[in-house]
Amino acid sequence: MNSVIPIESHPRLSNHPESSSRHDIRQERGQREVFCGLTGIIWLHRKIQDAFFLVVGSRTCAHLVQSAAGVMIFAEPRFGTAIIDDRDLSGIADANEELDRVVNQLLRRRRDIKTLFLVGSCPSEVIKLDLSRAAQRLNKQFNPGVRVLNYSGSGIETTFTQGEDACLASIVESLPTQALSSQTNTHHESDHKKLLIVGTLADVVEDQLQRIFKDMGLLDVEFFPGRNSQNLPTIDKNTVFLLAQPFLADTAKRIEDRGAKRLPAPFPLGSEGTSAWFGAAAQAFGISEAVLEKALFAPKQRAQIAIAKHRKLLENKKIFFFPDSQLEIPLARFLARELGMQLSEVGVPYIHRQHLAQELELLPEQTLIMEGQHVEKQLDRCEQAKPDLVVCGLGLANPLEAKGFTTKWSIELVFTPIQGFDQAGDLAELFSRPLVRREKIAA
Ligand code: SF4
């Protein structure tokens, strides 16, 4: 559900020093309009094809997940909700028993499930349940065979993309340590430097990126998460990694705690961002400029041609971002630099200064960036700015459309494959389409 939460309770927003004098970065606190982290299940379950996501929540949570995934019909769905209802309020012991019963029933029936995520939510009955202990208890019963992990998708502490961060961080946490892995001989530390791509990408995007890495001569590239939850990457001091998504603060931290090194780069959105992202890998692996250029030449040209078609419509149009997905800064960079759009305001729930440093460098000087949210004040500024296009969450889109604004749902930017060269045209189209629709309605 859409929740409105005072920003003071947001654990990530406190005492951030301003890091960039090139931009007008301000912070704002007040009510915020966000979707909760359960939403991430929609794209995570599509990617990790042998995993099941069991939300431990209320009927509201069940409705949210079901309606967000409403367009997808599966014979055997890979997500569900264990509803903690009034009957379970009588005692936590009963709720644990009930959870164990549901998990037993599910895993007996579904032999295809290799990883089970217990996903916490925000109703108070669920908060009282210790899902990490439940996961430990169930692991004793089902692992090996099925690994049981837990994370929180609660709307109290997350923006909707942080559900992915929490999920991936729980997997990293469960990876065997080097000591363990050398005993089991399933993972081993070698001196061979390898590249890991971190962040959920659609399979089609992963395949395209993998082909380009191959053309660059990089054959040992792993993607996390992969399609198969049992195929886990090795992470050690010889791992260097590139983030494919800008909202993976906790996951990146846990990967770094394993000794891996993050390659600073912009995110692979648009032709320019994708080129720089591959460039960071090339530099880390000593790949020459000539080899890199040859590998990127054809896909980059395709991307630029595809983007140019949308530039005619988007150039000089004003865009206003409400904070929602944490993709706002890379998207604003793409729209300003490759499509010529004017940035009225770039709202972002939280700025990870290190992960976004290269993106901030590329944004036009003095871009107004608003970190955090006071939704009422932001709506006032939006009305004053009169943007041609507003990017916002679902809860704000309808009222803004009713007032005559043209909107784009930010959640669509996470559900749709947008990374890499071959998606750059589609990404531009996601912004031009609402303007075309508005023109047609007006005609
Ligand atoms: S986790 Fe909280 S915000 Fe999300 S659907 Fe459930 S009750 Fe609503």
C-alpha cells in the first residue's frame, strides 16, 4: 500500500554533509509518499527462478503484492502471503507454529523451490515475530535442499527499491565464508581477478551486457542475482564489482566487507552512462581504449539513433521528479544530457554520496536536488514550476493528472528493462510516450 510516513523516522536521513557544491542539494523532511519494499518481489521473483517469496504479513500486504503482480498469471506462482490474522494475535508461539505449518505445506508441495525468502512486513503482529530465528529454525529442517533466508520489505523503513537491497544483502550474508568454502570445496579463493555485476537485471539485458563483456575480452563475468539461486558468486578480495542499480547500499557494503572492491562508475542508463560503465570495467582490467571502442561501437550507435528519435519531442521540456525509486539522479542525468530536457527539481529519497559521485558530476551545474520529502511543499513547488512531465509514485499520479499534469509512474522504470545500449531508446520512450498521449487527448 502507499504509506505516508514522517521522514524523521527514516534511518538513512540524518546529518548528511553536503558533498557537491556544483549542485543545489537541499534536504527536506516531512510526510512522504512511498510504496513499500514488498513491491520488489515482483521483479525479484521473475529473475531468481527457483526462489519463492513468502510474505509474512496482513491482508493488505497480500493485496499489494497480488495487485502489483496482477498482470502475471502463473500455473505455480512463486510468491505468496502467510496472513497473520486475528487468530494469531493470541500468542507469538502460535504465529510461529502457523508459519512453520505454512512453510512445510508449501515445500512439500513445491519441490522446485530451492530458496525460500521469508519477507517481513510492517503490521505490528509481524514486527513482533522474529523472522531471522524462524529462518534459522526452518533451515535446520530443510537445508540442504532448500535455503531459507529472511529480509524485511516493510513500508516503515524502506522506499520500494530497498526491498531488492534487503533481499540481495540477505543472500550475501548467507554466502559461505572462505574458511567454510575451502572445507566444502564449493568456493575457493584464487588470485584470478573477476568481475561481478550487482543488481537485478532482466535476462535479456544480462545477455546483452554479457556479449559486450565477451567482445571486450572479459570472459569471467558473473551477475548477482543470477537466474538460479544455487549458482552463487564467489566474493573475495579478487572480486571487483560494478553496481547495475543505484539503490543497493547495504548489499554493496556487505560485498565490500567480503574484501571485494567497487568500481566507481555512472549507472548503465542511456548511451553515455552505459559507455562509462563499461569503461570502468575496461580500466580495471587493463583493456585498451581501442578494444573498448571496437566492442562498444555498434551497440552505441544503435542506442544513439534510437535516442535521437525521442529527442525531438523531449528537448527543452521541463521535468520534475518526486522522490521514489532512487533512480532519479541517473535518470535526470540521462534526460538532461542525452535528450536535452530541463530539470525543474530532482527529488530523491536518499543520496548515497559515494555510489552517486560520478552521476552528480555529470548532472548540469546547479541542478536543484531535493533529498527526502515533504510532500505538501513539493506539490506546491511542482505547481509553481509547471513542468511538462512529472515522475512520481502511483499515489500522486492520479491527483496530478486530474490537475492537468502529465505524469510517469516511477515504478514502471523498475519493472521495465532499461539498462544498456539496446534499451536506451525504450528508456527515452518511457518519457516521450506520456507526452504523446497528452497531445493526442488534447487534439
Ligand atoms: S508491508 Fe506495510 S506498507 Fe507494505 S503492504 Fe504490508 S502493511 Fe502496507
